[in-house]
Amino acid sequence: MHKAAKTAVLFVMICLGLTEFPAAQSVEHSRTKSAMDDVITTLFSAKGFAQTSVSPDGKQVAWVENENGNEAIHVSSVNGGNPQRITAGGMTEGAVAWSPDSKQIAFFSDARDGQQLYVVNASGGKARKLTSVKGFIASPG
């Protein structure tokens, strides 16, 4: 088992108040997949969500999802359907804000020139860069 995975499992066990640790595994047993390996796989495959935002008309929802260490924006109907990725091409995108008519989404992206504000049609398309700020910017609204 990878050292980082062992550390993560130990951390989870401590958080859950587990005080009994598995006995040392034999070399033969360590070559087979164990229940602990399943737990580790599940822990590392979980997706994290940083933000959700329902459109003002209540028909769509946008969310920021952690994907392999990067943040990505997705949009879908509140009734389900296939989520659509909204992007300006950056590695980290988030801070979603809807336009009052629910037709556009403003968000931050690090696609060009650091973290900047972009806007895109909620139905998709090419994002348009709105700012060229040097330094820090807060959340869109």
C-alpha cells in the first residue's frame, strides 16, 4: 500500500475513533486486494463540491466540482439531464454567479493572466473575459 494511502487511512481511523489497528499482513496476503484497499479506493475516488448555485428562475443549477485537484463548473437542469461543463479553459474555475435573467453565468478562471472574471451563456459556448485585474479579486455578484 502506498505511504500516502496508509497515512490517509490512519487519519480516517483516528477521526472515526477506531483504536484497533489491523495486524501486520503477511507478504502473500499483501499481494491480494484487501477490504482496506477498497476503502482507500473509495476515499480517493470521492468527488468534492465547492459551491452550488440555483439560477434565479429556479430551472438550472450550477456547481463547482473538484476534478483531479482542479475545480470545474458544471450546469444542469434541476430536473436532471446531462450536465454541461462551463469553462474558459482554466485549471481552476469557480465562484459562480447567475445573471438576473438566468441566461448567463459569471465565474472566475485562471485561463489567462491569473484569476479573472469571465461570463458565458448558461447554455454553453465560448466564455468571454471581462477583467484584467492585477492582484486579488473577490466574488462575482
